[in-house]
Amino acid sequence: MSSRAPKEIHEERLKMHNANVANRVQYFDPKTGSFYENLLEERPCPTCKTNHEQFLFFKDGGRYVKCTQCDIVYLNPVFKDENLEKYYRTNHDLQSEIVANDGDFYTNIYSKGLRAIERVAPKGNILDIGCSAGIFLDLAKSAGWKTFGVELNEREASYATAKGHTIYNKFLNEVTFEAPLEAICLWDVFEHLKDGEVYLKDMKALLSEKGVVFLQIPSADSLAAKMLREKCNMYDGIEHVNLYSYKSIEKLALKCGFEIESCETVIGEIGVMNNYLNYDDPYFGNSTNTKTFLGGLDEKWLHDQKMGYKMQLVLRKKG
């Protein structure tokens, strides 16, 4: 979706990566090379609730495993709820800066998602969970939606509020809405939630009769993620606690009373894969080829196979 070389894109985002590293130092035990054990807890598969895990790799202090029943990739052990909340509330606010600096890219991504929502849901109240500074809400508001947001980072919540959106600096289950919602969106947020089942059920109760949930999530089915494994930025060791495959998100949706209305993948990461195939750093290598790989396969082929880097899903209530 972007014609820029990976190096150009990721040099811009290195500032956010370095801020993430600086923030997590307080949780890291240099003696073990992992996080302090008292911060962590073991868990079963977040989708199946079984213990059929296959160890994959360690990444930045985190241990990633794959469920052999539903193909979800997840952190185990994972931060306890109170420690994860502290991490997010005290984290940097650079996400909004990155989005603003790469405006065309995010406008295209957000517009694609909004079109998918509007094909199914009537226009009305829209909620963005983890709304950051409200860039997506700006787009939705200009398209005629009444905009609401949930954002735990106080600085980013204040930015979004200043632009005229109704923002809640608290958890979703602590918010009361006066009217049903026609759409609830989670842009690169659902993978941060330890118990997606609880959140989906909570969101279902807030929706109008024809309301939908929209998710953009990193895809465990992504060819780039499967190829690069621990070298892939999808795996960050602390924040991305659940990386869903299509099989696992479909299973979770059905369990919570939803069905998948539509699913498309976005972001090919072709340049990143070309760097890797050239024995170069995936994100800071010198390849400028973002169009084709492996002798002619292109982004259309990737998305036809549902193997793009992220999935955009619209979930509607069953029945």
C-alpha cells in the first residue's frame, strides 16, 4: 500500500521503537534476559482455553507459542493485568506523531476500513477503542458519524478531546453510553487485549441491532510474519499478546455471538521480505523493490491468499 522503501518507512518509526525500549527497561530483569517473574502469569490459549501450545521463539523478553488447535500465536507467560495497565498508562504518546507524519498511508488504511463498515452498518454513533489522538475519528466525523473514543494514555486522550470528539480516559467496561453504537472499531488494538472474548461480549451489548465491530489486527497467517518469525516487528515481547489467525478469530467471534461479514488483508511487506531474502536487515536493508518478490508474486496475490500483514475484519451479530 506504500511505494516507499522499507528503510525509509522504518527509519521514521525507529523513534517510537526506541521509546518503547526505554519504557520497558523498568520491567526487565538483566540477570535472566526476560521480564521480572512477579510481573507475569501463565495462561491457556486465549481462544480455545486449552493447553496445546507449541513453543516458537523468544523475542525482546517475551515467550511466543502457537496453539496447535486454532493456530493463534500468543505470549505465555504474559504480564498480569495490573502491570499491563501501568505499562500503557505511562507509555509514550509517539503513536499520534507517527500517524501524523505518515498521513497519506494512514488515510488510505482508515478509509478502506471505514468503507467496509459503511457497506454494512447504518451511519450513526461510532466508537474507536484505543483511539490515540483521534486521527481515525477525524475521518469518521468528516463522513457524518458521531464520534466517541476510549484512550488510556492521558496525553493522547486530551489531543482527541480538543478536536471535538467525546473521549473516555478509562476502560470500556467503565463507560456508559446513552445510545446504542452502530460501529465499534479497534485499530491495531485487539492484539493488545489478553482476553478478547470478554471484550467482544462487552462490545456486543453496546451495539445497535445492525451494529458491527471492526478489527484491524496483525495476522498470524501473514507470509512476512511466518518468514521472518522473531525478526518480524509483529512480535514485540510485551504488547502484542495475541496474534490471531483467521481460523482463531473466526472461532472466537462465533463463541461470542458474531460472524465474520468481511475479511481483507492489507500491507504486503514485500520490500521487507525482499530485504530478508537478500540476507539483509528486513527493515533497514537497501532493497527498493516493494512491488514483486520470488520471481513475480505481487501484493494482489498476497491479499488474494489472505496473507497480507494485517487483517481488516467486520463482525456482525449472528442471527
